Amino acid sequence: MNLSPADRRRYVQDMFTRIAGRYDLMNRIMTFGQDVSWRREVIRRAALRPGDYLLDLGAGTGDLAREALRQQPQSRVLAADYTLAMMQVGRARHKRPADWCGADALNLPFPDASFDVVVSGYLLRNVVDLPRTLSEQYRILKPGGRIVSLDTTRPPRNLLTPFIDFHMHTLIPLAGRLLTGEGDAYTYLPDSTAAFLTAETLAEHLRETGFREVNFRRRMFGTMAIHWGMR
């Protein structure tokens, strides 16, 4: 998909608006339910303490924000997203998190050093300017603050590659058409995964931004990765 950055931003926002109502269901189907455990791992790696301020950026329906409150009820959690429809679905389905905010990941509306932790799930591959997005997260973290990101990653080629490709490029679009009526959205999502950075390259971007103690772990046959680092 050859779109200008501005057109891609509009396309992604419109796409998530259209699939908001079935977004959580499709996540469970696409990952065979494993995304729930990955989100738990994201929050475990965030090492939340009582009173910590956490930002769930690109929160969607707020899964990570709710998991943060489950693991550390005394944390202070803000869920922020660029797509109003996703947040509306999250607020309608769940009482928590209580605090929501519209936010552009490229221009975060928060002062420097506002948060102890920034987490995200499936945000980074959808932004049009990755260095700027990481720089903004670095800016709003306190010294010693932590970043943890869950996202798709380009898997290494191996004996499982044909099966992974079939799942991503045939089964996921088919399920998307049947369950949401939005086949193009669930063609974009696997394609954006294939076009995204390797886990190693994303880790290098984090280091170039200034994060230290950067590391990652692959999940689901190398198609997902959890990255973390510290300001």
C-alpha cells in the first residue's frame, strides 16, 4: 500500500474506527487467545509500583490499561488513543480504566517527565514516523522510567514459514471478512506485519532514541515481540 504519511494516518484511523466493535474478538482469534498472556507479560515487565503513573499509548479498547490496574491496583493509569471509536467501545464494555484521553503518538499532549511507565500494544507498526513516536515516549518518561511494547515483528524464515504465511495472509483476512465484513482491514494488518521491522532493528531504534537496558523476547513462532527499555 503506497500512501503518503498523511493518507496513511487517515486510512489507519478510519480502519480502526470500522473494526472497533470486533477488534478484541479478532485479536483473540488471530493469536489463538495468546495475546491475553502477552499483555500480562508486558505489565509484568513494566514492574509497576504503587503510585506509579502509567500511560497505555495506542490503548485501543484499554486491554493493557486494565491489566495494569489488575496487577497493581494502586497505580495511576491513563489510556490514550488516536481513534475515538476504539475508546468508546472500551469505555462501554468495561468500567476500568477510568481515565481516557485522545492523543496523537507523534505529538503527545503531556509535559516532560510525566510518567513512570509507557506501554503499548500494536502501536508502533502503525505510526508514520517511528523515531518521532519513540522520541515522544522518551520525553514524557521520568528518568529511570520504563517503556514496554508489544507488537508484531517480521519473523525469521524457517520450516514454519509457509504455515505462518498461510495463517497471516489467508486465514486472517478470511476470518476478518466473515466476522467483521472488513476484509481489507485484515489484509492490511498481516501486510503491515510483513513490512515492519525485525525485532533486532526495532531494538536498535530504541537504543538510538536513548533508551538503555533494551531487550526483547519473541513470541508466537517469531511473529510477535515484546520490547523493553529504560530512560
